[in-house]
Amino acid sequence: MAHHPSTLPAVLAPVITPFDAKGVPDTQRLARQSRWLLSHKVGLAVFGTNSEANSMSVAERIQTLQALIDAGLPAEQMMPGTGACAVTDAITLTRAAVQAGCAGTLTLPPFYYKEVSDDGLFAYFATIIESVAHPKLQIYLYNIPPVAKVGFSIALIERLIKAYPQTVVGMKDSSGDWAYTESVMKAFNGTGFRMYAGSESFLLRTLRAGGVGCISATANVNPGAIAGLAANWKQPDADQQQSDLDRVRSAFQRRPMIAAMKAAVARYSGDTQWAVVRPPLVELSPDERDGLFADLDSIGFSIPGL
Amino acid sequence: MAHHPSTLPAVLAPVITPFDAKGVPDTQRLARQSRWLLSHKVGLAVFGTNSEANSMSVAERIQTLQALIDAGLPAEQMMPGTGACAVTDAITLTRAAVQAGCAGTLTLPPFYYKEVSDDGLFAYFATIIESVAHPKLQIYLYNIPPVAKVGFSIALIERLIKAYPQTVVGMKDSSGDWAYTESVMKAFNGTGFRMYAGSESFLLRTLRAGGVGCISATANVNPGAIAGLAANWKQPDADQQQSDLDRVRSAFQRRPMIAAMKAAVARYSGDTQWAVVRPPLVELSPDERDGLFADLDSIGFSIPGL
């Protein structure tokens, strides 16, 4: 199981990206938020779906990563998203991440063309890996068919692991399909493949089945409790902890998730700029926001220390 | 109906993109192919879906466009694709196109996030238009829900036309849903909105319903005949011409379309480099290729003058 030693923690957040008054990624706010997440033992899966990363240009993503590194954030706690539709973009992003010392990359399949073949997807990842050609590159496959509409078959994962055993080291599975998650772990746990659930809803089940942890949107707003369960999952109160996590998640999940998390961070930090999202996303309406806040108050939830 | 004077012809090809032995877009081959298309009165919708444009980086697309301009290809016959997931990329691409003098842009909705709101899509296009802020910008909305999984509601089109009457001038509709195409024409023909069918299968119907023409994959391989129908659609043999077009299209459509067109261009030009596609697409297998060529031979089809 230790084929792929990693400095990454059990829980990472796809860190939400703050935009300044001009709509530009705000690296100062992001660095502050990242430090706060790390203080809760949550790692930095910057440039994920919940980071609106695919709404940012390649240059914006690389400049933002460099700004975090320059601000002293630890690359060994980072798994930046490097997904793109163009393999040339994915190469550029992946190279930047590994050269910055990031512990891993979280890489989407190319998601413009649909119903592509496993041969084509294999060629895409092979091209990235052979072009970047860095011995420390560790790629996590990012499976999120509800959004990307392109996924990873078991046969494709097997082929990638066999061809690149030191590089294709794990997966974030946001399929929401536990049967799939479980089948991937059953097939590949023995090779040291590292499975992160795509949401803390599956955290306890994933850990019990030999997975590593989770990379979850809600880790942006509930980091301490999620990292707490990952640390204490063998304790007798683990199921209770899981229920507590689920209750918080459900309040966010009932609204557009990214806008809801940003609204909550804006509320608890007192910094309204946090509520801004990039098109095509929109902020919560006043009614949606009031409903979210009421739900959070009713379960006694708040975000301390923001 | 003449609200939006345009230099663009009735038929455009989403020009297939040749890649050289290193996998780089080959601007010389592309310029030659583009000239051949123009000689058949087919315009240049470079960087469409069939151009594998979303498999190219922003820099590759801009450099390729500039190379075509430098090679003397006429910008007034060009409608480059400027779609992206990131509004910042769409702004960069759109600005480059309008500054190069292109007669229009073909712009996808942002296609990473699914089930986004009309408000968010409106904000995305408004941001592009107001950032580029060029009086000559003419945007064609690119509706292709089978691939992008994000489309344009009638209400969204109406809102865009009302807000930007000089800029949002038309659509390429690749929905394959004639009821939708017809409903858009019924709603907006009166404003001068220019409808291009997404395939020549709908060419005659589109012209008869007040549309402008088509932007079709198959125009890469059958340009003369498609442009011929667009020029002669009021003639008594128009329905026969439409049937002839359909027969050719069907031979290509039975295989992965982009690889099939490239295989055909490679065959008839004798230039095998044309067969190369970028991941995640793959070339036709030998069997698929033989089947395509046999089908084309059986209907007496070839591409002269390539």
C-alpha cells in the first residue's frame, strides 16, 4: 500500500477562488484562506471544480499558483487542478505544478468531445505524462461525470496504471456512484492507488474500504470537522461524526454549491467581496442567501476564525 | 432583414486542422486547404468543433489565425470559433478575431458547468461584448447541445439581441432539432438574425424558412455541391440536390466524423499527414477507413483538386 508515498493529507479542499472588484483572482484573499484551511489540517486542491478553475485562463491559474508559492504556502500540501480540453494546456498546467513542487495534480479528462474512446483518453494522458517527463509527477485522475460528462472506465485506469505506475497514483471520484468508487478501490488498492472520495458524504465508507480520504467542496467551510473524522475514523463515534458532517453538507447542497459556500465565507468573514463568482455562475439571490443562513443557524453552524 | 450586412457566404466549413509530425497545427497545409475551400465559395469557420479547436490552446488558435491572415487569406470570409470555458479566454480570442478583421465570431456558451442559468449565460456574453468593446464585432451564437451540453433558450437569445442588437447577429444551430431551429427563425428572422444550419442536412429547409445557409463539417469534403445548393435553392432540382448531399454526408456520418473527413482528405490529396488528429480523438482504424473508402467509391464520390 505504500507504493506512492505522499505528503498530502487525508482531506483537501478545492479551494474557492476569490475575485477582486475587477473580477481578477485575488491572490491575497486566497493565500489567507489557504492558510486557514491548513490550520485545520486540510490540504489545498486549488483549481478544482469548486474553485471555478475552468472559468480561469491557463495564465490566471499559473500566476495564481505562483502567487501562493511566493506567499509561502507549502507546495507539498497542494494538488492543483490541471484539467483542460486541450492537451497542450494540460501539459502547460501540469508542468507548472510539478516544477512548483506540488505533491500531485488533479487532472480531468478532456471534456469537450463526448463519447470518446479509451484509446483517445489514454493517448491524452500519455501525451501529458511523456511531455512533462518529470520523475516527481504524481497524477490523480479526476472522475466527475456529472459535470465533465466524460469518465474513466476500469479498463482505462488499469491501462494507465500499468503504463505509468509511478505517475498515475490515485483518483478523486466525484461520480457520486458508490458502486463505482468501490469497484475502483477493489481493483487497484493493491497497487497503492490512492482513492479520495469526491465528497465527505462518502468519507467514512471510503476510509473503511481502504481509501485515503476526501477532496470535498464543503471542506472550504467545514474543514475542522471533516479532517477530524478522517483522523478519528476508527473511533466509536465515527458514524455520529459522519452524520454531523452530512447535516452541514446538506444545507449547502440544497443551493448552488459554489455560490452558497462563497456566501457563507462572505458572511462569517464579514468580507462581502467573497460572494463574487465568475460567469456563467451567479451569486445566490437574496432569498437563497437568507434561506441558507437560516438553515445554518438552525443547526448551530458557523465558521469560526475566518 | 438587412439589419446585419455581412461579407460572409451562405456556406462555411469548420475547417479541419492539420497537425504536423510534431503534433503542432500546420498553418501551411491549413492555408492551402482554406484557399481550396474559398475556390468553391465556402467560407472559413476556422476553429469549430470539427477543427478540434477546443483541443488547441488559446495561443495556438491565435497564432494559427494570424498565420492565415499573413498568408493572405481574407478575414472577411472568416468566422473563427472563439468559444471557451473561461470568459477571459473567450475575450482574448474574440478580441484577436475582431482585430484581425474577421467578419464574425462563432461563440460557444461556456461548457464546463452544466445546468447553468440564463442569467449566468447572459452575464458571460455581456462580459465578452463589453470587454472587447469593438463596434465591428458580430457574434454568432454556437448552439451545439449534443456536445456542449449547454444551449441557448429562446428567452436568452431574445435578451442578448435586445441588449446587443448590433453585435449578437446570428446563430449556428447544431442541435439537430429542427423544431428548435425553426422556432428561433420564427422568433428572430424579423430582427435580421442570421441562422446557419449546423449541417447541410438542414440546408434547404433552413433557406426556405428564411435562414442564411449552413456551417457544416461536410463542407470540408463536399464544398462545391453544398455551396451549389445554397446558390440554386430556388431551382426545381433543389430537392434532388439536397438528396445528393445527404447521401455523401451519410457515408461520413457513419464513422467518427472528424477522423473520417481527415482520412478522406489524406486519401484524395495523397498527403497522409492529414489523417492525424489530436487526443482525445483517434484516427480511423484500418477497417473503418476501408469501409469509408468503399462507401465513397460506391456512390462515385471523390474530392477533385485537393
